[in-house]
Amino acid sequence: MTDQTSRALPPPVFHILISLADGERHGYAIMQEVAERTAGKLKLSPGNLYGSIKRMLEDGLIEEVQQRSGDDDERRRYYRMTKAGRKAAAEEMDRLSSLLRQARATSLRSERT
């Protein structure tokens, strides 16, 4: 597994982790959820999504769900976050919160008004 603690997560990776935070999803559902949650500002292309998923699987941030129950299409691959993925997402959330606090403490905040 690659060490994710020393660097920022790429935005698509962070958004995929957020999408998987509350449960398993297949690729198309991840794309839809990210687009919906970002009000269309981030639309993951299939190439970007599946390239990110491949790296995330290699890094141990997510895993493919091997057994699915129900009437789902057998061709769909479902993914879930691992403990390492949850840790990486929490660290990224903390990093972004800290960065936002720093930015708000500057004159940039007064320029918005």
C-alpha cells in the first residue's frame, strides 16, 4: 500500500472515497453520486473513474466486493472503502479543514464581501 499520509489525495480519489463512505457502490453509481453531490461541477469520465479505482485498489484504499446479494447485474463491480481508505479520507478532510482555516485568516476573506 502506498503511504497516503504525506500527500494530498487527488480530488477524484477523495470524491470517490466520500461516495463510498456510507456503503458499497458500483462505478456508474459513484459517477452519478459525485456529479450530484458537486452540483455537476465534477463529472468523472469513465476513464478518470476507472483509472482512479485501479490505483485505489492497488493502494489498498478500496476493495472490490466479491459477493453481492440481490438482483443486481452480475457484470457490475462493486467497491467499498477499506480501513486505510477511511483513514486517508479522514486525514484529507483534516488537511482541507486546516487549509480552509488558514485561508479564512487572511485578507482573502474580506475580499469576498
